[in-house]
Amino acid sequence: MSACNFTHTTFVLIGIPGLEEAHFWIGFPLLSMYAVAVFGNCIVVFIVRVERSLHVPMYLFLCMLAVIDLALSTATMPKILALFWFDSREITFDACMTQMFFIHALSAIESTILLAMAFDRYIAICHPLRHAAVLKNRVTAQIGMVAVARGSLFFIPLPLLIKRLAFCQSNVLSHSYCVHQDVMKLAYADTLPNVVYGLTAILVVMGVDALFISLSYFLILRTVLQLPSKSERAKAFGTCVSHIGVVLAFYVPLIGLSVVHRFGNSLDPTVHVLMGDVYLLLPPVINPIIYGVKTKQIRTRALAVFKISCDKDFPAVGGR
């Protein structure tokens, strides 16, 4: 390999290949998704904060999940919208590294919170008498801090590993944002340390979390099937439906994107872009919808907030 005499200081993001002329109009659905994510997750945080009856582990973890989704959306969507609306394709090296860290770290934190929520459901269903003693609010807060520390420590080496590489060939990424696998492929150097550490971090964090989430639901399912009546089984498992939906919304796009990065070199570039956008945009949008629809307390409180807002905007006109 010949010497690299210079290295790029910027990267070029792409929108949807073949649909460049429609980028301006595609930006509006993306803005709508961002608005739904911000509004929905802010509503969840507000309701959990003001409703004291929701100050229990299940909803405190949900509040953490909403904050993570807000941070993840805000770390990526402004630049994506600038790309689609103003053709602002370039991103500086340092900005790309910062965005990369937040995407990977926040995803790892979200994975840890999903594991904590699975553990909460396991204790609540399999050991209900011990639930209050095991998962106190103080313990819930400590789990949240461990999740932040775990995600940050495991993924802060990624931008440091990228910074040691030289980029003197193409600087065009295959996504609308920066992720480690995508940037690494452009390097004009040995990327084996990046491949090994990146894969190890994914397996140790997301892989282990997915394994223990699956184990938790295996034990939950075994306990539920032992309940005497059909109504009790339906009620017990019904408390897990929202969490299962959120887990699938997180892990299915993650697995799909990982498969595309590892084995999809021959696929159309549009597939890479769409899989990446689904992975990034789907969970923040769908999580508050799932919990808003399936959780009575949140749904009732949200409707009350809307009713109060409508009453203020459109006061009833009564007779004198």
C-alpha cells in the first residue's frame, strides 16, 4: 500500500440515490417524523414527571427511554434535514466523530434500558412479592447511571480508533449520518483494530442485552403458562406487550443494518440508506406511540392534556 500524502477533513453525506430531485419533498415527511418523535417523547417525559402514581420502575425506565430517543433524534435529524432541503452534504471530520459517538453510545444506552425494563417485567410477573424490595426508585436511578456509563465507555474508543486512520481516497459516505462501519470503510489503512473492537463492543453490549432479554421472556412465558386461568395469563402477558413491541422496533432494524453492512456490498446503495434511516428514525417515533396506545395511565393523562389545551384554545361560548 502506497503512502497517503493527505487526508480528508470533511465527509460527504448522501440522501436517497436516484431521488435527488425529490429530496426537498422527502424532507417534509422526515420533519413530520422528527416532530412526532419530539412531541411524543416530551409528552411521555412530562406525564411521568407530573403523575406521581407513575413514579415506579416501569415508567421511570420508559421516561429514560424517551429522553434517549429525544437525544438520538436531535443528534441526527437537523443535519439530515439540512441535507435534504439545502443540499448541505459536507460534514467536518470532528462533527462526524461527535455524531458517530452519540449515535453508538445512545443506542447502547437504549439497549441497556430495554434490558432493565425486561428485568422489571420478569420480577413483576415471576416474583411479584419481591418487586418493590428489589426495584426501588434509588436502584432504578442507579441502573440509569450504569446504562449511561456503560454506553459511553464502550463506544468512546470508536472515534479515537477512526482518528488514527488516513482518508485520502473517497470521502463519500453511504448514509445521511456518520456511523463507525461506514466511515471505517473509507480509510486508506489497516482497519482490523476497528473491525475487531467494533464487533466486540456490539456483541458485548447489544448482543448480551438481547440474550438476557430473550432469557427474561422465556422465564416470563413459562411462569405465565403456569397460571390457572386464561384471563390471568392474558392480563399478565398483556403488561409485556408494549415492551416487546419496543424491543422489536429497536433490534430488528439494528440486526438488518448490521447484516447489510457486513454482507450487503453488492446491494443497491438505496438499501443501505433506507435501512440506516429506518434504524435511526423508527424507534424514537414508534416508542411513544406504542406506550401511548397500550398504557392506560399515559393514554388517559395525554388525552387530559389535549382536552385542557383545546378548552383553552376554543373556550365554550355560553349564554349570558
